[in-house]
Amino acid sequence: MSSDTRRPLVAVAALGGTISMVPGNGEDRAVPRLSAADLLGGLGEDLAMDVHAETLAGISSASMDFATLVKTREWAARAVAEGAQGVVVVQGTDTLEETAYFFELTWDSEAPVVITGAMRNPSLPSADGAGNLVAALTVAAEPRSRRRGALVAFNDDVHQARWVRKAHSSHVEAFSSNPAGPLGLVSEGLVHYFHPVAARPAALSLVDADFSGLVPIVESGVEDTGEVLETLIKAGAKGVVIAANGGGHVSAATAGVIERALPDLPIVVASRTGAGPTFRGTYGFRGSESDLIAMGATMAGWLDPRKSRMLLHVLLATGAPRDRVEAEFRLRGDLT
Ligand code: GLU
């Protein structure tokens, strides 16, 4: 890997997703076919940077797994050690927010990692992949992106991994950081940040990480009998995230299951609403946030169920004891 010293070097890892999917070979539906070189070759403009691109996978992001995430993180760390000023990860949008949060949790470099993808594949009118990739490269090469951790560049917005989520299944403006709002945007080839660099919690180590075992999300709602949760616990789940109602509420039946399981199992309670924190002391009914906290459940604060699952899985993979799980959720989930 070498770079003209006057130009920044950015490393690009292509993992698949719509941005790399086109119909072909007699098939009229899109599947991953394009390599990292194809994606870069399609930009057709002077990027004012050197790019080192590699294809690390060619998958739909629904098939993203920890093995691919760890491999990509190690590749990114090597690229930075060899001189890259930033890294771009290109993948499908369906689980993009989880990849972004995995990097946010585990990335210990000042260099930015910028995740992007596309909603319209390259064979469609107004395909958005090339524009998103140029924006991601621009953000990754920008010195003011340093020490901001993992970012998502999409539709010319720049989102923090901490907040971003896919909020639409088909629009090109598919990502939202509701309720915090984007961190910045790209306009006329320049990155505009709305906020200065802020302190971030220390990166979680992945030394000897073992991601085997189930860490499921179980959603509460009408007719919440607790049986699904009980079945998963009996199946050997290592930890569970409850996508709970409102500010962190479950049915009385599920509260009973949680109470019986908690001495042995970490259980995190996150809000399924998509915005707003879990509560700490508003309600006192059976299954309320106060009831669950009194049992020893961990409240996710502002972290949504998917981010909570990522944090819990990474912590359990590295053998974090219960008090550490509680402390990390307080650190990363609470804004107060
Ligand atoms: N809409 C998704 C995408 O943007 C589908 C495929 C995937 O997530 O890999 O890429």
C-alpha cells in the first residue's frame, strides 16, 4: 500500500449489499456481483485522494456475522497501521447500523471508519451508490473526522454510529439519527460538522472474543405470555435483550420469567419505540421499569434494542461479568 504524500490514503473494504448487486446471467433480480475495484472504477472522477480497495465479502447484509465483522475490523486496523487516514466499509443497508455500532464499540484508532451502501442498485435509474461512496470517501479523508469513531455517510448526511438506524425500507434517505439528528453533511465536496469532536467511551477489547451462543432480542407486546423468552432461556441463551414497551415495560407474565432468570442471566431492557430512553422511576406496576430494575435487569437508556444486542453480545463474547455489563450500559446508554 503506498500513497502520494500530498494526497490522503483511504482504504475501502467492500462486503456486498445493494451497492454491489446487479441483475445478470439470465437472472432479472439483483445479487452481489461487483467487486471493490468495480465500485471505485464506476466513480469516474478525480477524488483527490489515493484509494486502496479490497473485496472482503460479497454478501447480502442480512447474512452479516461476527466472523465477517472481526475480519473487517482487523483489515481496517492493518490498513490504518500501513498509512490509511480513514477507512470506508461498503455493505448492505439492512444491517448497516449494526456494523457501524460494532465499529463504534471496538475501534480504538483516531482514524474514522465510515460505513456506506446504497438503496438502489447500479442498474436502476438514480442509483445512489456512487454518490454515497464519494461522500464516504470524502468523510474518511477529512482530518476533522478524526476521533469521531464510526460514522455513516448516506444521502450526503453524516451520522454517528451511536444514533443511526435504517428508518425506511426503500427511500434513498433511508437513515435517521432521530432524535439527535445527523452529525454533519457533505456539500460541494466538503464535510460540514454541526458539533465539535466529543469524548467517547474507551474501545472494548476483542482479545480472545468468542461470539458463539445466542444473544437474542425478544419483543414485548400484546399477548406477551413470556413463553418465547422462557424457551430461549431454556435453549441456552447467553443473554437477552428485551425490546420492551414504551419506557421499558413488559407484561406481568414476562416479569415473572425475567425475575426467575436474572440471577443467572444478563437481561437488558431497551425501548422498542425507536426514540427516547428507558425510564428509571416513573411506574411501579408489575413489569414496569422500577420492578425490572429492582430485580436486577439492566436498562439500555438511549440504546435501541439492536444496539443493545450488539453491546451485550460483544461484552459477553469477552467474558464481561454482570457488574461490567451494567456499567457499560450506563456509560454508553445514559446521556445524563
Ligand atoms: N436494501 C438492502 C441494501 O441496501 C438489501 C441488501 C442488503 O442489505 O445487503 O443493500
